[in-house]
Amino acid sequence: MRAYTVKKGDTIRKVAVKFGIRPFDLLLFNRHVIHENSYIYPGEVLEIPEIKKELAKKYSPFQCLCEYGPVDMEMDVNLLHDNYLDLISSEFLSIDTIGESVLSHPILSFKIGNGKKKIFYSGGWHANEWLTSKFLMTFIKELLVHYKKKQRWHGYELENLFKQVTLYIVPLVNPDGVELVQQGIYSEHPMYKEVLTINKGCMEFNHWSSNIRGVDLNHQWPAGWEIEADESPQQPWPRHYSGTAPLTEPEARAIYDFTRLHDFSHVLAFHSQGQVIYWGYRGYEPPESKEMVERLSLVSSYVPVHTAESDGGYKDWFIQETRRPGFTIEVGVGTNPLPLSSFSEIWSNNVLLALEGLIL
């Protein structure tokens, strides 16, 4: 038996994976932890049962065994630096900080390719939709594996493709909110009182989709913002509050500045859930959007829907601002946060969609 001190970003499942044990084993030896969805807080000490190394099992990268958040992304960045230094040196791959969250988490952008055509994918907009971040990071890692081996990936020839295209991905727009959903709130947290006030004293956060200040980052955009704001909560809230004005939140502002900096041909914003693809906004979308969404639908089995009957979203603003195609991909089906078992469906139904998005 060994002792482990909980760190920022930890969950029961993450600790179990770290030590090659089951969440059930942690519950068995830590009776104060009620179930595997219980929050564990930084500084808390857990008893870790020993396990023989030969009993540890290797898992597929397309399984989701535990939650994915900002700490996990930091580890993935280190992994990419270790494994793809040659691609970074050649400027085929770059990882940049495009802004910071309210709590100063970096908002990271991954650039892949050297082509003239620029495309943008984003995820992790809503705190309880972190599986979209897991999907996009897995996509990045698998794409680089196949590119470096000069292999076709599901029939897509990557080497020539990335001479024509540069793909930008921001997998985690809302790191503070994701961490709140996964680890909860504790007295040492810098926004403990504010968050509890927004959440009406409740210590559970699975329903939380906003950023840490209670602002919905996909209601922050100057495309019908006033309409959306009038129909939504009028104060900070776990979801749907549009803020006091468009682009008040640093996370939204980072994406706004990043989008204005680049001349994106089209954008895909990944959310959950519904297994649909929204592709229009008030008739501002160009004619080619319909043919493009039909192609995305054919490779994903997701249903094209012209409009979500809402305003203030990133995709809405991009279409209105540029008159170029924008798509919101609603992955999975169920109640957010989707169960970890949903990841296999999300992967299998979206990897071809993400690849097809590069040749639209």
C-alpha cells in the first residue's frame, strides 16, 4: 500500500489509470470516497493498493478510461514535443498559446501542415462537453502517427494533403470550466465563493457548461447577441448566460482574435450532444455550405440541420462575419457530460468527418 496526494486536475478514474488499478480498488481502500464520480481535491491523501506490473493492461487509444482536462493536455503537449521534434523543427507542427482563461490556463492552438488553405477546428467550448477535447487531441496524435509513417489514413493521403492545407485546432476553449466539472470546487479555489453563489450552494457541477465566471462561451458572439441575451438568464449562471456584452470573456476573445488573425476557409466547432451538424445562420451561409454538410453527413451518419434556431454562437458569427462556411458538430447522444463509453461512438463517427473536413 502506498499514499498518494491528490493533485490539481485529478479524478478517481485518472488516479486509477495512473496506478493501473480499477476505480473500485480505490473505493475499497478509501472508504470516505463514496463512488467513482465523487470529487477528490488537491491535497487529499489516498491509499493506493499495490498491483503486479504483469497484471496491468494496455488499452486502445480509442477508449476513454478517464476524464480529459487541462492537465492531461499539458502532458500530451510534452508527449508531442518528445516524439515529433523533427516536425516542430521543420515548422510542420507548432503549438502556441493564443490566450489565457480567467484562471490563467493557457488556451492552446495546434498548427499542422504548410498549405495555403487554412481550416480551423475547435472543441471544449462547454465545461461538461470535454469529450470533444479528448476527440480532437486523439485526432491530432493519430494524424501525426500516420503522417510520420507516410501512411494513408482511412484512404486519405496526408503528405500531399498537408502541402495544400494548414489545419489549426484549439481542442480546449474552456479549461477552467472543464476542470470545475471534473474536480469540483474546494475552499482553496480562487473563485470558491463566486462559483458557489452562481451554483446556488450546490457542490455538484455535471450540469455546468459555462466558463468559471458563469458565462456561456458560445453565447458570447456578436451575431444576434442581443436576441440570445434577452432570452437567457440575466445573471451569471451554470449555462446559457450571455454575459453583459459580446466578447467579455478572455476565452471568447482569444478565439475571436485568433480567427481574425487567420484567413480560415471554413470552421468546424465540436460540441455535444445530438449527432447532428448545424450548417446555416439566417441565410448568411454561402451556397457551397449545403454540399459541404452533405459530404460531412455521409462520412459521419450525422444529420444535417440548417439552423439551431439560436443566436450568439461562434459558428453563427463566423458565417455572418465572413460569409464563409461554418459548422457546429454535435457529437454523441445522451445527457452531458456523456459517459466515457460514448467515446468509441464519437471516434468512429467523427474521425472520417474530421478528415473529410480537410478536403472540402
